[in-house]
Amino acid sequence: MNIQGSSKVRVTSGNGLAKGGFPLVARHEALNRTDTANFVIEPRGDAGLRTTPNALLQAIRHERFLQLRQFIKRVTLVKDQYLYQQDDVIQGIYFPETAVVSEFQILEDGRTIEVGITANEGAVGIASAFNVCRAANCVQVCIAGTALVIGREILERALMSDPQLQVVFHNYINGQIKQLSQKVVCNTFHSVEQRFCSWLLALHKRSRRDKFRLTHEHVARVLGVHRPSITCIAQNLRDKKLIDYGRARLAISDFSGLEELACGCSSEFHTAQTVH
């Protein structure tokens, strides 16, 4: 099932110029989409990839990172942009830096529900580096920002020759499985209000923000419910002065108050993704 979303990615790599000084324009599938679009190569110095806030890449041996960085591009991800759609062939693996990315499953009645959320603690598409596979979920940018992307085949070759790199990524994938298991429990046994509060806290921990560009429709898609349910809950939380919201914006006003109403899964989700 294809879902229409923003299709442009801004990429920084090298000096960003072709012969004659004209900006480079590449095919979108050079990263990870099966449809076609353009992305713009922006000028950047080599210093841009000497460090990264992504914890999973920080866990890699420095020598290995130096070997890989020539194949890594820094991209600017746009809010609501789809990185993969369900069953897409994964060609690129993303390591978020300031962006936050959600993974969705599409239900039989057309609703969606979030099954995973990733920020600078991890990566999306990482399992494909061990075995060629298609995307199990729709992967969409929740909060705009930067990420590093590397070709799947390049990372696969690096893994084959580096047992330490395999251990780092296996540990991360195990954390993802734990997060998914916790999501199943949360979606089954906790109320929509509890899950709403937990999701906001998890989003805050990953983005380090307390103000977001969010609509009630987006939150409803995350939680797998209809929009009126979110509107009622949001009004109740605003009446309690826990959050504030307006047109396409939402702000957390009282963190301790949200934590009292939340189911506690936000801390479980965050802990599950810690890189060992």
C-alpha cells in the first residue's frame, strides 16, 4: 500500500558540485525509495562526519567509523516524509541525529498504529544489513531534523568482516525487539489516555523538546484510534494544565503531571533502545 508523503530529501556530501560547478541532483532511489524524486546535494566540509550525536554510531570502534564515513551522507529529513513504505526494498539505512522517526503498521480498516519510534539512540532499516529484506512497516519522519544514511550493501560488507560491529548491531536489534514487545503490552492493556501521555513523554526524551508540530490527526494515527478520541483527551489534559495546544502545535506544560497519568511505558521504550 502506497501512502503519499513528502518526497524530497536534502543531502550534504562532499563539495556538492558537479563539473562546471553545477549542483548535483541524484535519483531518490539512491537512498531507499522505490518511487523517484530529486534530492539536493548541499556543500559541506569533511568535518561534518568526524562526530555524530547518534549513539549507535558512537558505539562503533573509531577506526571502523573512519572507514565507513566516506560512504555516509548527512540528510535533512522533512516532517511527515516517508523513508520507506511497507514492502519497499531497503537500500539505505538511516541513523537519526536530530530527527525522530516513527514506524507504522496499517490495520485492516485503514487505521494506522505506531509500532516503533527511533531518534539518535539508534537506526531504522538496520536488520536489512544482515539479510536482504523488505520494509516490514511504513517509516515516517515524526520530527524534522538530520540523519546519517549509508547504503545497505556497504554496511552489509562491513558487518561480514567485523565481529565487533555485529555485536553492537545485534544488541541494538535485541533492544528493538524488546521495545516492540512492550508496545504490544501497552496497546493491549493501557487506556488511550495513558498511551497518549506515555507517547508524549517518549517523544520528549528522544527529541529533547517540549513543543511539537503535531495535529490531533497525527496522534490518532500513532495510537490507532479515531481523531475525536484524541480531541477529548487533549481537552481534558489541557483543562488539567498538563499540555497546551493550538493549530498544528502541542506543548507539554507539566511533565510530572503527565508522568502520573502515563502508564510508564515511555521509560521502558527508552531503556529498551540503550546501546550496550
